[in-house]
Amino acid sequence: MNVPENISYTKEHEWIRMDLYAPVSGQVTDVNKKVQETPEVVNKEPYDGGWMIKVKLDHPAEATALLDAGAYKKLIAKT
């Protein structure tokens, strides 16, 4: 069986894609092992222990186009 390089097999025997789409370009410098072991921490501690990755930005100016929490809440309130 040919397994594509960007697909992995989980403990639950499900195929998962390993692509990551982000609003900024850069290199992943760290991965939160806590999230890998207990993914529910993303919902329980989104602004603390629930971070997923750290990224070294290729173009820091890209970050200026991102929404802060208040702007995001305003955006989703319109839908």
C-alpha cells in the first residue's frame, strides 16, 4: 500500500492529513505536546495551555492583518 507522505495513521486507525493552513507564512518552531496527548485542552484553555504551535514568521507584517479577540467577536456576531 502506498501511503502519501502528508497522511498519518492514528491510534484509532483513522487517516489524518498533516497539512496546515495558516494566515501567515513561517516555520513551525515548537509543537505543544500537551495538546497532542489531550486535545481537549484547546477548548478548555484556549488562551493558556491550549496553544498548538509556535511559528517564526517569515513576514511579520502579515500579522497586522489578523483580528484580535474583540474584532473576531464582532465579525461572527454579524453572521
